[in-house]
Amino acid sequence: MRPLGAGRLLALLAAAAFLVVGALGFGHGRLFGTFADSTLLKLVHLAFAAAGLALARRAGTARTYLLAGGIASLVLWLVGVTALGGWIPLNPADNWLHLLLGAGMVLMVDATIARARPRPATDALAASTI
């Protein structure tokens, strides 16, 4: 089994969080007494979880999941703060959660990109440039 890189691990953790939130929300109306809840939100959370579990298999698709999920969460934040979300129950707590989640997932993409190390110039290369 190949080692689990940072991108794959972060995508799995995000997917697990969506799975827990989606599963916990069923049958309550309010999640943790604070967050608005609906069947639509539950299904969206479960769909995000399924997508994350599927896309976390490869580093590239894991980064895509984190970026797309982050953007989608930021869109939900924008829908909530502009009151365009009459079709989906959102409250201020949901808006803060979507802002933090979206920004966090987008920032996770940056954390997963392998940084190229600058190579030291070899004597032959350095001599040819002089």
C-alpha cells in the first residue's frame, strides 16, 4: 500500500467530517442546536463525503476535491450572507461555518502542493553561463 500523502489525508479528513455532519443531521431539524438543517443539506453533505472518499484515492484528484469543495462552501457562504438562500435554510452560524470551511479547504490545496527545491548550480552549469 502506498503512503498517504498530505493531500489525500486532508481530503479523507474533510470527507469524514462531511459524512459525520450528514449522518448526524438526520431526524433533528437543528444540528448541535445551532446549525440549520434540512434534507437538502444532509444530502449535500453526504454527496460531498462520497465525492471526497472517491477522489482521495489519488493526490491530484484529492487536491481537486479540496479546491472544488472549498469553492462550493464559499458559494454557500455567499448565498447565506446575501440572503439569496430562501430555498436552503442558512443562519449566521451556518454562514460562519461555510466561510471557515471553504477558506480552510482552499488553503489546504496550497499545503498539499509539493514545493520544488531549488537545485544548486553545478560547476559545469555555472561555468557555461559565465
